[in-house]
Amino acid sequence: MRTTLRVTGMSGHHCVQAVFTALTPVEGILSADVSVGTAVIEHDGRATGTVLRQAIAVAGYDAEVVGDDRRQLPIL
């Protein structure tokens, strides 16, 4: 699964690092691509939008889910 969040209040590298570090302990995250204003998280489904928003709030930023791609296997 891939969840995309808009993160407000970020302005530079320090902010990117703070958000990335806050996401590190969240169970189920496979990878996180964080840039100023955006975080794209690949996860196994345990890291819901609410959990991700709460983790980012720990770093002092507000986040809003703007995309939730639930990839499914094709039916044969």
C-alpha cells in the first residue's frame, strides 16, 4: 500500500529529517519518501492514515492524507 500525505509547516532539510525520524518507529512501514510538504509511505496496511498523521504530529507538523493507493492483485 502507498499513502501520500500533505505535511504543513515544513520549510527545509531539518523538517524533512524530523518527519522521517518520527515515522521510523511506526510498525508496518516499508519505506518513506519525505520531502518539504509531502510524505509518501509504502506500508503493509498496519500503518493507517490516522497512525501516520499521529506520528508526524509528534514531530510538530500537521498532516493530511491526500492519497491512499491500495494495490490489489489481479483476479485470474
